[in-house]
Amino acid sequence: MAHRKPKKPSIAEDGSARSWKRLIPNRLEEVEGALLSFESFLSSGPVAEKTRFNAMLSLEEAVTNVIKYAFADDREHGIDVEARLGPSEIVIEVSDDGREFDPVSAPPPNFDLPFEERPVGGLGIHLLRKLTSRMAYERAGGRNLLTLVLELDP
């Protein structure tokens, strides 16, 4: 399955798309500060409360998964996060130098199995699929790049 990178957000009439960037160290205690900053960024634009909540939850899930599962060592790694707010959508890009992992092609969880028989994992990816309108993944230059797109007016 080919994974196309979603188009960048539409450019505002004044020629700008607002953006937010953050380098998050791979420690869980760093996530809260990044989320507060991201919420402030989203609150300064025309983002409905539900969309803001979904964007924040998507970012938290993506970054937390990278912190918990991407790195094979105990060294500090940086997770680059960028969000662009255009007139019609929010585009969030999460980039890391961890193990290669494509969440877009991961199989959906089997909800037909009894809970105690389900394998551990996969629910976070399922959540991201439900919260976003599009997801894309690519591996380039030894880095994972996950792109999440949320429509402002779904």
C-alpha cells in the first residue's frame, strides 16, 4: 500500500499558514508541557473545542507511543513536532529517530475476540485513525515521519 503524504494545509488569504514547533525529549514528563503549549497555539485560532481536544489527544498519543516504544537504548532522543493550522485543517507531523514503525499499515485490533484473548497494543493506533481524517507515514534518512490531519470543520 502506497502512503502518500497529505497535502500541506491551504494557505490563508494573507498567504500564511500559522505553525507551531517543539522538540520534545523522549521522557514522559516532557509531554504535558508540550501539550500546554500546543493547546495555547490551537486556542489562538479558529479551532472548535472538539477539534482542539481531538488534535491534542492525537498529539499526546503519537508522542507517548514514540517515547514508550521507538527507542532501543536509554539515551536521550528528540522528537520533532510541527503543527500547521490552515483555513481548513490542522496538520501535525511527528518525527523521530527510533525504530522503524509504520502505524498506518498496522492491522486494526480484532474486537471480535474476547478482551482477555486480544494481543496487547494497537488500540492507540485505532484511536488515532478515529480522531484524524488522514494519516500518512514515511521513513526517510533514518527517521520516522507520522503525519496526522484533522479537518477544522469535519
